[in-house]
Amino acid sequence: MAAGQRNGKHVRRALGVIALLVCAVLVGVVTAVLGVRNHFSSGGVQSGVWATNVHIGSTGASPYLRAGVALGGLLALNASETVYYTATTDESGAALRTGCEYRVDGTEPNARWWSITAYGDDHFLIPGSNGRHSVDRAAVERGADGSFTVRVGGAPRAGNWISTGSAGASQPFSLTLRLYNPDASIVNDLAGTPLPRIVREKCS
Amino acid sequence: MRRSGWGRWLLLAVVVAVVAHALTVWLLPRAVVRVATNVMAEREGFNRAVFPPRADETSRTIVRPSPDLLYAGCAFDVASAPVRIRAVVPGDAYWSLSMFAANTDNFFVVNDRQAAAGTVDLVLVAPGTKVALPPGATLVEAPSARGIVLTRTLIAREDRLAELDEARRRFTCAPLS
């Protein structure tokens, strides 16, 4: 075999090894980012459509949860101070979308203060909401039995209503239920805490 | 048995992928907190209080801000000196002061019910630092040299906004003199 042919073979082999290692790095990075995108994926609990994790903000959080918190809940308080439940689907399991209207039916959570806030897929408040991003304990209108219904999305309306932005392309969104100074019964049973139901009414 | 040439490289690729995965998971929170800390410090510098406007759809620095709260913050750096943090607790509205390490951990929190005196006076230090505490101040050890202090004030009623904002702005964060 001529020296030139041997050198060419070595060069091709070296390039192949480099490409293989670059691919390996990419696979490692991409699988890591996908793995932490849902910050409840590590030891999280579910109550109905609402997900949370008792280790959010805690010094006992796993590396995956810390990374998930960094992406989707930076500066979150620990569970003894605040419990954060997030819903990305309705009761049927379909993803929440800005082009649909929902009814959120609930009863007073056993916490000092609470709020329900809508966030876009980028984890920020949704543009075009004209300040109607949330409903909270102080402002919510309740029925005689203490229960409440909050409408989410659709045309602007008075009372218990959260906007999901102006009309346009239907995008995924999420709702976060914050429970400040929750009762110990909630912290001790995050999965068993009764939480509002999210029912889709119609989609445009 | 001798492993084939490409077999060795494939094994190495698997090891590299696992290391890249683990490094990404470990680095991600630290990188995000570092960016957030630097953005906060850009306004006033480290160990200085900042008072961002009420969160709305134009707030794009920290994810999932609450529009029902007023925030005050401080990017702390205790590497060279302790930092004194003081705040006034507004009456009858939820309030908390929390501290976050470089890896996102919420390593300290105090709320309005726990701060019964109506004020909070803390000295934040690097682990193991000896410091003469001012009278009435409480020592807090930070697990990382840099991080973030954040106060949350609930806007219980819109007509109390000005009063609550005035209390929020009495938050201070400065090197211990």
C-alpha cells in the first residue's frame, strides 16, 4: 500500500472519531436538557392535573430538579413557605392552549393566601392580557358555599377571569397555583390535596 | 480478546455522552443563577438593593414572576466581606425575605409572621467567617459566595399599593461597615 493511501485512511479514521465524539457530546447535552425541562420529573407528585415537588427550592433537591427549577421556577421558595402546583393539561389530559376557554372549579385552599396565574410556554406572563394574568384569594368571587369558578381564556369578561392573551395562534400555556404559608396538611400530603378542576369548554 | 478499533471508540463515545449529560445537569442551574445574579448586579452592582417594577408581560428576566407581589432584590457577594441586609415588614400583608444559593437552593427564608418585631436585620457571611454582629442582627451563612436575596410583598389590595411600595423600598443590602 502506498504511503499516501495509508495517510488518507488515517485521516478518514481520525475525522470519523472526532465526529463520533462530537455526536456523543451533543447526545449528552440534549438528553440532559430534555430530562430537566419538566422540573417535576424527579420525585414529583400529582394531584389531579396539578403537579408539584416537595423538594422545589429545598437543599435536598436532586441535580435534575435544581436544573428544572432554574429553567422553569427560578427563585422558588421551599415547600414550608410556599407550595407551587402547575397544570399544563385539562381534566381530559389535553394540553392547555390559548385558543381554548376553560372553567376552573375549586374550593378555598387551606393556605394563608393563594393565587392562580397563567404563563406562556416561555414561562413568562402572557402578552396581551391587559393585566388579567391572575386571580387571587383576595379578589376571587365565591359562591355561598365558598366555592369558586374562574374562567380562563376567551373574550374578556368581568369577575373571575384570567386572560390567555389576545386572539392569534393557539399556543400552549400553563397555570400555576401558589399556596403561601400552606397548612401542614397540604405539605404532608401534596398528592392528596384537593385542588381545582380544569375543564375545557370550547376551542376556537 | 482484543476489542476491534471502532469498538473502543464507541465505548469512549458512550462515556463522553454520560459525562456531557451529567455536566450539563450540574452546570445548568449554576449558569442560570449566574446570569440572573449578573443581570441583577448590572443595575446597581453587587450588594446593592434593586426595586424592579411590578411584574407584567414585559418582565423577562426571572421566569414565572407573580403579578400579585412586589419584589425587592439584591445580588450578594460575600467573598470579600459580610453583607448586612435589613428590611421593614409591612403590617397585615404576606411578606417574606428569602435567600438563594448559586445552585438555586432556597437556603434561608423568614416571613412576616416570624419577623414579629416588624423589622429584619441579617448579616450574611461566607461559611466559617467570624464577624462581630451589630446589636440585634442575626448571622446567616451563605453556602455559596454569590447568590440572590429577594423580598416578596403581597399586594393585598390595590389601594394599598403606595403604602406597601414605600415599605418595600426600605429594604437595604450593603457590605457590613
